[in-house]
Amino acid sequence: MFAKFVIISAALILANCHAVASEGNAVLPENFVAAAQRSTHTNNWAVLVDASRFWFNYRHVANVLSIYRSVKRLGIPDSQIILMIADDMACNARNPRPGQVYNNANQHINVYGDDVEVDYRGYEVTVENFVRLLTGRTQNGTARSKKLLSDAGSNVLIYLTGHGGDGFLKFQDSEEITSQELADGIQQMWEKKRYNELFFMVDTCQAASLYEKFTSPNVLAVASSLVGEDSLSHHVDPSIGVYMIDRYTYYALEFLEKVQPFSKRTIGEFLQVCPKRVCISTVGVRKDLYRRDPHKVPITDFFGAIRPTRVSTDRINVTLANEDDFVVDKDDLVAKKPFKIVMESQFPSELFK
């Protein structure tokens, strides 16, 4: 009798729920849907890693420096970029142009430049240091500039390039980080509230194998190749005898160069930048852990920064509003010509046409 009563009660509850859901066609309020798709982050960080040594891996250094230049252009300051470069190609004895690194054979722009801040270089680029960086367990005495000081409001971009295989990425050609170690590191980041959303981007052979074991929430991942595929280089510079840049990173940069700080381009568009006909490898994407629709997420949520800025050439008082020295007569104001800050394109597409 009691069991029959429970069954009838459950049926009535389900019927009532169905009736409530049927009202208004069970459509969620538009404002609720829009709010769920909006970003809630308060700051941006980027961890950019070249894990390869030796001159013949020149392209990997060019890869990471090109991404570095792009995120700086879009507003992420050096204080919130951790740059790890396993070898110093700019000062390599084989480099015919000392102090310079290029990402295309036309040598359009030096991506090493004069304002690159390398946080980990040479033999400092190890699996241990990378995992310590992600998890916030850096050794005592580590400089503040070498720490990932992200928090629960941070959108974090992680970019890796180098030589990899099924389930691993080489560091220094002497050790490896596995897909399980990466997954564990990102899980610790989530548990320690070290990110709001995380975009994982990797350019290496069999790159998709590196995100297969991820289980942490709010992670979006893209890889230059699927398991069993090689990730190929784009073009060679005969004058120095090495490849300049990898295919996937080349086409990703081609997209990023068209993005401005207040651009409406989306991450969804970015995930489609390198179709197989140009990449040769198949780009892998994992978005089952990510709560938002990538086509509604501005690309600047990861490659830019939240830093509302107004450029002015006038004297601006921010603390002493009532002081006579700061009161300016409108008649004394002189009209100034508007000006625009423009960064030169890294490698215009017309160079290769």
C-alpha cells in the first residue's frame, strides 16, 4: 500500500513538473541565457612555452615569440606573461643575424625585438619548473616575475610548442611531460582557484593526446594535430637553412594579426583557422569541459586583457580635484590632433602570394 502511494505521488510530481515546463514552451529567459554566456573574469594571464633546444628547432622559438608579441599587442602586460624559452636562438653562433629572430623568410619583422622579457630560459625550462609554475608551488626565493599569480577571476592562456608524441611533450630533448601530469596540474589549478577559464593551445605532433585526460571544468583546448598525425612546418629560409614557423601557429597568427583590442572576433572562429587543406594535419578541439558557446566568446577573453584605457595627452588630475593648480580654464585649452597607435603586422599575407 505504501509503495503504491509513493508511485502515485511520484507520478503526480512528474506531471506537475511537466506542466510547469510546458508553460511558455519551457524557454529560459533571454537575459539569463545572455548572462550565462558573458565572461566573469577580472584579469588575464598567459603561459607561453617553447620546450625545444638546438638550432634546427628554430621554428619553435619563432612560434612562441610570435604568440608572445600578439598577446602583448592585445593588452596583456609583461607582468602577466610567463615566457619560457628552452634555447636562445637570437644569440646562437649559427644565427647570421645576432639578436634577431624572424617568423618568415622575408624577415619582415624581428619578433625577438628589444622588449622581450624571458622569464625562464635555457636549462631553467624543465618539467618540474613548469608544473611548479602552474600549481603555484615555486621554490623559495623565486622572483615574483617568475610566478603565475593568477586567481579565481583569471582567464589563463597556456601555449605549448615543441616535439611531442602520443601522450607526451619533450622538454630539452631529455625529459617529458605526460598528458596525465598536465591533467593533474590543471586540476590542481582549479582546486586552488587559480583560474576562471583556461584556454589550452598546443602545436606539436600528436598534440590532441595532451588534452585527452583533462577533467577540470571551464577548460577549452585546441591542438595542431590528432593522435597519429604529425604537425608540419610552414616554410624554410634557405639563407639560414631551417624552418621558420610551424603551419598551425602560422595560420593562427594570421588570424590574430587581424584582431584589435575591442574586436568582435570569437574563439569559435579562431578554432577554425587551419583547415586540413592548409594545415595538412587535422586540428583537434575539445570543448566538452567548457560551459560557454565558443562562438559567443570574444577572442580577447584569452588573448587580450581587461584594462580599460583612455589615451590622453592632457594633464589629468586624479587626486587633487579642488586644488587651484589643477583648475584649467577652458579658454586656455589648445586643440590637439588625434593620434592612433599602430603596431606593424608580423607577416602580411601578401608576402607569400
